Amino acid sequence: MKLFVCIDDTDNYDSIGTGELLENMMGEAAIKGLAKIGFTVRYQLYIHDDIPYTSHNSSMCCTAEVKDREVFTGFCEDYLENNSAEGSDPGLCILTDASEIDYTSLIEFGKSAQSEVLTKEAACKMAEKFGKDIHLSEHGGTGSGIIGALAGAALRAGKEEGRIKGKLQPLSGKTDWTASEFASVFGVQRFVDEEGNEITDNISIRFVHPTKLLYSKGLITSVIINEGGLLMLKPKIKKNREKR
Amino acid sequence: MTNWTIKDGKSIFTGGKDSYKAAVQTAESCPSFSEDCEDELFCSDAVSCYNCRYRRWTTESFECIKRRQK
Ligand code: SF4
């Protein structure tokens, strides 16, 4: 059975981030033979004073393939209880990943979490509509993490755009690639320019700075920038262009 | 020159999200700077309030949590 697994609000200012906790949790599940895991996508949720996020209000969602959903869910619940940071408000969402499910209303909920303040009650009401296909649980504090957890799972189910957790490092000794070479080595399925236009030609690209991948239109995507006529993988973080 | 304004007891950075130089200068003289997790780094400056785990993004700028606690 395929699942989306999303957690939120598990951290405080001095703890590891929610993304790292999710990776640790899924890594342990994999080691125990409870799940095969996929990559994690970060979704930016709404930045607003009335939302009690720690630092950036992002939600992290990964995919998993499990044999026994109940055992896997129990493991995740225990893991969050034992490993979430003090003072945090953890929430867990586990959603069935199946083509026959109509996620439309859920995706709308996920999108609205990116532009408005939502309540726990709204999250629970939405989750109820999906019966056994959604597990949504609180694990301490106010439990308000269920809002972001449900939103993250919803956005992932809707193949909405988010950043894939982690980064790709340039390989020493190889800076010049063709798009097809790069795609086959790093598992990239799609290239776009900075405006989001798809690049289908087998272009030559330079890979000299760490770069991040996007999850966009349901595909692993690389962003290509034009630096003075050279096509390059977009650097992982924004360059400081302010004059000093 | 101060880079902070106080709003409802919170210290808000006056430079918004595009004052890299001020964010670097502030962090370089701040004993509490601590780099945020890799996925949340914002700019290419190693030491900058923009990359600090104690900045809490707001719509226009960020609040420094450490300054709130002082
Ligand atoms: S955000 Fe606050 S704690 Fe972090 S470096 Fe800036 S002033 Fe210091």
C-alpha cells in the first residue's frame, strides 16, 4: 500500500527541524522493514502572526510503501511522542496514495493553508471526509501541527509544487553536462527555466554550485538559469546581489 | 543606526527581506547567531540574520526571537 506521510510542528528553536525528524523517522521505519521510502517535499504554508509556527511555517511530506499500515502508523505515532521537541505541537497525517481517490476537496484545503489561517477543527472535519484513508493525530502541545500535516499531505497528493528536501552537489572533475546525461545520473525528469517554461532540448549545462530540485507537475525538476550566456543549474540559495 | 523596530513587544528587522548587508552586520556582532537547517537557508552569506534559526519570518521581514526573550 502506498502512502503520503506528513508531519508538522515537531520542532523548537534549538531542536532539529521537522524535515530532519521526518527523515530520521522514515529511516528508522525502513531499517525495521516497515516501509520503503520516497523523497521528501517541503511546502511553504502561510506566514501570519496568528499562526504559531516556529521559524518558517513549512510542512514536510514524503511517500512510503508499507505492508502493514496499522503497524507503520503505530510506529510513527510512538516516534513523534518520543522525539518531538519540548514545547512543540506535533501533528501526523498519513494519507492513502491511490489513483481512485478523489482528493479535490483536500487539495483545496492544502492550497488554502498557503494563503489563510485555518483551524484544527477545519482540519479534523476535512479528514473525516476521507474515513480510513486518512490518519490524523496530535502528539502533544496544542496539537496544531495537524493543520500543516494535513495540508502538506494534501498538497503532495495534488502534485503541487514544492522543494525537494536536500541538495545535489557538483561532482568533482565534471562541470559540463548535457541535459539527458544529467537527468539519467540524478533522476531528474524535467527541466525548466526561471520563469517555469519547460526546456525540452538536450541543452549543455554547467553544474558548479550545489542545487536543489523541485517537485513540479508531479515530476522531479531542475531549474536552469542563464548566467551571461552560460546555462547553469540554479544555485541552492539566493545569491546576495546587494552592493557592499 | 539600529536595524530594529519594536512592534507588540517583538523586535522586527527594519531592512525587510532584501537588506543583506545589514543582516550580515547584525549577525556578525550577535553572540546568538546559529545557522538554520540546510533547507531553510535563505542567502549565500554564511553568517546573516537571514540564515539564523532564531529569525521568524513575517510577511514583510522577520522577527528575532532572541531579542524577544531579552
Ligand atoms: S536573528 Fe537574532 S539571534 Fe539571529 S543573528 Fe540576527 S539578531 Fe542574532
